[in-house]
Amino acid sequence: MTDATANAAVPMGRKARRSLLEPIVLGVALALIVLFSTTIPGFASLGNLSVILSNSTSLVILACGMAVVVISRGLDLSQIAAMVAGATTFSTLINAGLPAAAALALAVLAMALIGFVNGWLIAFVEIPAMLATLATAMFMTGLFRFGVLRGDYLLILPKSNPAVVFFKSDLLPGLTAPVALMIVALVVTGLVLRFSTTGRIIYGMGDNFQAARLSGLPVRNTIVFVYVYSALAALLAGLVIASASGTVDFRIVTNGSLLFEVILVVVLGGIPLRGGRGGVRNLLVGAALIAVLRNGMTLYDFSTQTQDMLKGVILMAAIFVDNYLNPRDAETDTAGDL
Amino acid sequence: MSNTGRNRLMGTIAAFALGACVALGATAAARADAASDMAGKKVIFVPISMGITLTEGWARRMREHAATHGYSFDVRDAAFNTGAMSELLAKAISEKPDVLVVHNPTVQLLARQIKQAQAAGIKVLQINLQSNQPSNAFVGANWTRIGTEIAQDIVKECGAGSGKSGKVAIIPGQLTAADSVMMNEAAFKVFKDHPEIKVVSNQASDWEPEKARQITATVLQQNPDLCAIFGHWDVHTIGAGNAVKDAGLSGKVLVYATGGGEQGEACKAIENGTLSAEWSYDADGQGRDAGTMIDLLLQGAAAPGGAMLIAESPLKVIKAGPDYDPSLCWKMPPKK
């Protein structure tokens, strides 16, 4: 869907060299579906499909934000911290008796501010994205744990609150609010990347940042935009997770496995970390592989450690295959990698 | 805490003090000596993390003891970071406190440092989660007993003659954490004699409620006739309980957990149907046991032959249903 845009932003001769990772990952995902369907009774059922969907909503929403950042040749390591900070802001406010709409508006403002700080540090102070977002992640975790939760690690949400009820409800028969929000996030991300001027600039920056800057594109404002977008996606994912599990828990930040999975979804789908290429379709492919793999491994009753190990092996294999199929040339070398 | 609860706790502490060879009939003068012995001494507590009712509850009681007897009490918060925890412990050892209170994330991680601290003449009290390395004292739950009792209850509810499937899902925190290791071992020992019980899933949640929720949602889809879930800690088991609720199986799938028995976590979850039963080791009571144990260690108490002084926490079984008793939970006072 977004390949046209991606290819439009790169020189003509590069068309033939588009990443082959996406079809390979799609093939592996399909192979896994066949394998699990034949070896696990009940894997190929509508019920299991709805579990796979509901278990991957927050991951896909986060990946929408991360994809936009990565395509612009950035990286947002503060995303999970922002997710928990957003959920904390919202939950603290509704626990304090504020109406859900006001709590949501304030949470959106707070997260936009966090995204703005990230973008400002990267665009105007010119700190590398990895360092800037790592610093804001640590700052946010500390601030929210000690400033807002006053040292607590965990916040338990009142299940009766209308906002919590909304995030768990069925909007239509079979369509839950989290799944609907995931679809909205995917559509909005697709529209921004494909049809907006900002989207074009994002691809331009990812493909050749200096050229984009020298040709007079507003690269600094666009950097601020992508980090605000990522923070807002994080807030949405945080609300979905908090309502589903009934808790806001800072260990999700310190354990670190969710951030790894988000980057995994983006990279596996075929969005290279050096940016400039890829779109929503790549996200869907990456997410499909991770969601199916996670579900199958849980049904096989693999231990959590084994699951983490297998995911690591898959990431390494993907990077290996990507490097083999897309060997470096003068252009990609000068672009640099993360 | 109710009067009966307090009396029971007092009884435990009195019995424990007896066991530690402290003369109950001490004169007022002797008491004054003991107090001055403790004054000015130094105690450092290195928890896995503050900010959870368990450790906050312990620290609150230990601090009370320190204030009463005039010794210092410092908390070094590792904030769930095991790397930071080893460093904090190394620094604490270098400060040569009189007593070091350690909360082990796994049975192995801090073993060497505990040995090192003892070699340096520091008395080490392990709290609730043991290491492989024995030390001067342990205050905490008997995990083998909890694992056995919960497994026996599961057999009663789901085993032969219950008409249920006998399917059980276990959700440990981390497979190498002391409580998970011991509870799993004890539970599987019970289940071995009951072939009708089938453990369909045994996957760690890394203590995260959301991970526990996702695992449970997947397992329930595959086994809608699941009879019971055995979550190793109430905090992450709340996520599992929510998955059971979302699947519309409340009341059909029993959700067991263990925990510190704090009102907001344990009793509230039982009242709103997220948990079915909690084996509580009463964190508030444990805090007082730990405070008393520190007092005794500072006065020179030691088990004969270098063995470990052990204060096993009495258990409170909090169950939903007609016998539900909210007074079994304790309440963390709001922060000022």
C-alpha cells in the first residue's frame, strides 16, 4: 500500500532493490500457521484468532508509532516508558474522581509534551535519537514513579470506571474496543505516511536526511511531529493494556521485553532501521509473525525464557537474511546504520 | 488488624522469642541494657523493589522497631533491577552494618554476596525469599507448605469426584525465584498422586499482570474447561483473573494466588471476583517478625551450631464465598 510512496522517495534505480524480507517473513508466518494448525488442536479456530488479535492490539498500536519514527530514521526507546506514564496519568486522574473525558484530554496533553521534548532534543539540541529517548525514558520512569505514584510500582484500576469499561467493551458484536482502536491506529498511520505532506517528508528524511534538509524541507518540525505521534500511540496502547489487565505496572518498562517486541515487529516486517522505506503493510506482516509465534509457543507451553530465546534467534535470522539479500553498497554505507 | 489477628501475632512473636532463648522474665534493668545495646547500631535493608505493598509494609514495621530502640535503618531500593541490586548489596557490605536484611530475587543471584557479608562479620537476615546460601536468620513464608496446601485444595476442587476437568494452569513469577521453585516442586509432588490433575500450562509471567493476562487468555481459549489457575503472586495473578472474567468464566475457573494480604490487592480482588482464594503470609505481620528478629540479632541471638534462626510466617487463607472474612487483610496507611 505504501510502497508507491516509499519508492517515489527513492531514486529510480533502487526499485529493483526493495527489501525481500517482507515476503520471507510472510512465508514464515504462513508456514507457522500451517504447522500450529496441524499440531495444536484448536489453534485454527475463530476463538483463537480473537485471542491472537486481542493479545496483539497494544503491540500493533505501539508499532504504528515506532514505524513512523523508524521510517524517518529515528528510534524511540522511550515508547514503553511513555506508555506506562500515559496510563499512569490517566489512571491517577480517574482514581482522583475526574471525568474520563477530562482525564483523557490531560493525558493526551502530557504525552504530547513528552513527545515534544523528545523531538526538540533530537531536532534542535541535535542529540542522537537513541541517547535522547533513552534519557527521557529514564527521566519519565523516575518522575512518574516518585512524583506521581509517590514511589509505588503498581496502580490498580477501578474496574467499574466508565473509561475502563469502555476500553474492554464490544463496540459491535465480535469487535472489541481495543481491536477497533488498533484498526484506527493502522488506518491513521497509513494515511499519514501515504497521503500527507508530512508523510512525504518523513520518507525523504529517512532516505537521505542531508538532502531533505538542504532542499529546504522542514525536517526539524517533522522530527518533533514523529516523536509526538509515537508518544500518542504509546498512550493509546497504555490505555488498552491498563484496562485489560486492570493494572498499571512499571515492571513492563524495567523488564524491557515489550520494547524489544515492538522493534522486532517493525524490523521483521521489512522496515529497515536506517529508515526511508516501508509502511503499514510491513507492520502487519511483522505483527502477524510475532502474534502467531507468541500464541503457538504459549499453547506449546514453552517457558518464558525459551520464548524470549526463540524471538531473539528470529530477529538475528531476519537481520542475517536481510543483509544477505540486500548487500551493502556505497549508498547504504554512507547512510549509516543504527 | 482484628484483635484476634493481633493476639495471634503476639503469640507467635512471644513463642519465637522463647525459641531464640531470650529470657522473658527480664528485669527492667536488663531491658534498659538491651535497648542501649541496640542504640547507634546500623541496619540496611536491600529489597528487590520498594513501591509494592509487600516491601513497604515490611519497611514500615522495621522502621518502627529501629525508632523504638535507637538503631539506624536504611533502605536501598533496587527497583526490580538485579544488576543494581548486586551493586547496592556490595556497597552495603562495604559500609559494615550490624545487620543486613536481604530480599532475594532468585535462589542464586546474591548467594556469594551473602557469604561474603557473613565472612565480614555482618549478620544477614533473609526476608521471605531465600537464597541457596544459608545465613544467620530467615523471616518469611514456608513456600513448600503454601504450594502443598494450594495443590491439595486444587485436588479437592478439581480432582476425582469433583466432576471437573482436572485441568490446572500454573503461572509462576520467574522460574528461578525461590517461591516459584519451591511452590512448583511442592505442587507437582501433590499432583503426582492424582493423575486426574493435568497441568496444561506452566509459564512464568515475569511478575507482569499483562503477561499473565495474555497467557491466561490463550490457555483458556484452548482449555475452556480449565478448572483452576495457580498464580504465584497476587499482583500478577490479578491479570490472569481479569482474563478469566473477560472469557465469562468467573466462578467456573478458580483463581488461586499467594501474597502479602494487603487489603487493596488481596481482599479487593477477592471481593470483585478477580481472585477466588489467597494464601496470605501477612506482610504486616512479617514486618513485625523481621523487626523483632533484627532486635534479637542486634542483642546477639544466634541459633546453636551456626544454624539459621527461622521465623515462619503464619498463613491466613482468604477465600471468596460465605466464609469470606475481610478482616484477614491488613491495610497500608495512605502516604502523607
